[in-house]
Amino acid sequence: MNILLNGISGYMGREVKKLCDSGYRGAALAFGVDPCPADVDAVVYPSLDDVVTVEGVDCIIDFSHHSVTPALLDFAVENRLPLVLCTTGHTEDEIELIHRAADSIPLFYSGNMSLGVALLIELAKTAAAAFPEAEIEIIEKHHDRKVDAPSGTALMLANAICEVRPELHANCGRSGQGKRANDEIGIHSIRMGNIVGEHEVIIGTGSQTISLKHEAHNRALFAEGAIAAAAYLTSQSAGLHDMKSMLSPAKAISAK
Ligand SMILES: NC(=O)c1ccc[n+]([C@@H]2O[C@H](COP(=O)([O-])OP(=O)(O)OC[C@H]3O[C@@H](n4cnc5c(N)ncnc54)[C@H](O)[C@@H]3O)[C@@H](O)[C@H]2O)c1
């Protein structure tokens, strides 16, 4: 499986490159794209416009910046290439474009490529449904280079909880006067040092507190998930796929 790696010079790009070099799950690097000079042993184009041919490429993996997504979607659709979109921080307009592109190509989109987080989401939903009156808060912690807050994963957690508690809505970065409203899920973002990624869902009923926590110890976790997603995606038809559909393919949405 030959990978076009968009954002190869970044932290995550280099992790994916390492796994490709070791042949993880049959992956190999076709070439990378990144405007920053890459200190890597690979063919790297400064932009998608400079790519000469995609012959032999089986899938694109993207760990870059959300502003790149519209051009990347056009490129993937034009070249009929499956796309694993791991970048986070998309605007609503960009998300709309992602959904539209998934009508034409197999597209995997997840704010968190970790299997453990997929499990955390299911556990949080179960706990939220089991305690319909409980107060729920989310704390997420990441390194100080992260540009978006709250994290895509914290939003995924809040959205999943809202599926079983539709009266709730997310309140990101609570501040000011007034008591906690009953219908909110507070999301709190901490940015510090080199924290890879922590997400904790706290469920309080008044008589007990349940705490569900996932900690990523290194970034290889997300790179492994991205390559597993690419391997899964190359045998899928057009549609929007995510961790849940990878674990249970029947659940892919808008798949043709
Ligand atoms: N879904 C997940 O599980 C997951 C996990 C980790 C990081 N991320 C997300 O992935 C993205 C990248 O994370 P990172 O830590 O590697 O960031 P990073 O800043 O280290 O790397 C981003 C790379 O993208 C490159 N880039 C910028 N513009 C580009 C363009 N036009 N074309 C190609 N490359 C371009 C940059 O030069 C840089 O090398 C972020 O959005 C981050 O939040 C997602």
C-alpha cells in the first residue's frame, strides 16, 4: 500500500513516515508533500500543485493544517484517491466540503485516530445514558504547540454524549458570573509542555463520581491508527468513514 503523505515534515508526518519505513501493515511511502523543508529521506513536493504523477499511490494520509483541506479534497477527488484526513480544527464550511467530497471518494475523517479513544467514546455514551440526570464535564490536555481548542476529540466526546442526552450542549471554556447550567457539558482545555493528549470525562450524580480517562503516551498511536485506516479505506467505496465504521463497517455513513 503506497502512501502520499501530506504534511510529512510535521510531528505526525514524521511518525507516519517512520512506520512506512518499517513496512508497518504493508505500508510504504510513495512521496510526501510539505512546504517546509523536510529533513527526511524521501521525495517531498512543496505543494500538491507540484506533484507530477500519482501513479502507484493507493491512499493519501493527511496530517497538516485545516486550511489546506479544500485544496486537498479537490486533489483527492480529481485523482480518485482514498483520503485519510487526520487534521483537526476544521471550520463548518470545511466540514461541509469534507462531506461533499465523501460522495465521490472513500474518505476517513476522525478527530482522534486512536482505537482507545473510540472505546472511551462508547463508554462515555453508556455512562451518560445510564445516569440521565448526571452533570458531565470534559477535561482535555495537550502540548503547547496545539493551535485548536477545544480538541477535536473533546468535541467528538461531547457530540457522542449529546446523542444519548440531547438536552445537553457543549460550553467551551466556562467563564464569567453565574452557576453551572443543567444543560451544559463544560469542556476545559489545558495547553502545556509536551503532553501528547489526555481526555477525561467526569460524570457526577451528586452521590458518586465516575471518571473515564484516556492518555496517549506517544504520537505513534495516531500514526498506527492512520495507517490502519488507510488499509481499511483502500477496500471501501465512496462515503464518509470513521473509527466506528472501521470497527463495524456496516456503520459507514453516506457510503454508496
Ligand atoms: N486525528 C488525530 O488523531 C490527530 C493526532 C495528532 C494530530 N492531529 C492533527 O494533525 C495536524 C498536524 O499535527 P502535527 O502535530 O503533525 O502538526 P505540525 O505543525 O507538526 O505539522 C503540520 C505540518 O503540515 C505542514 N503543512 C502546512 N501547510 C501545508 C500544505 N499546504 N501542504 C502540506 N503540508 C502543509 C507544515 O509545514 C507542517 O510540517 C493538526 O491539525 C493536529 O491537530 C490529529
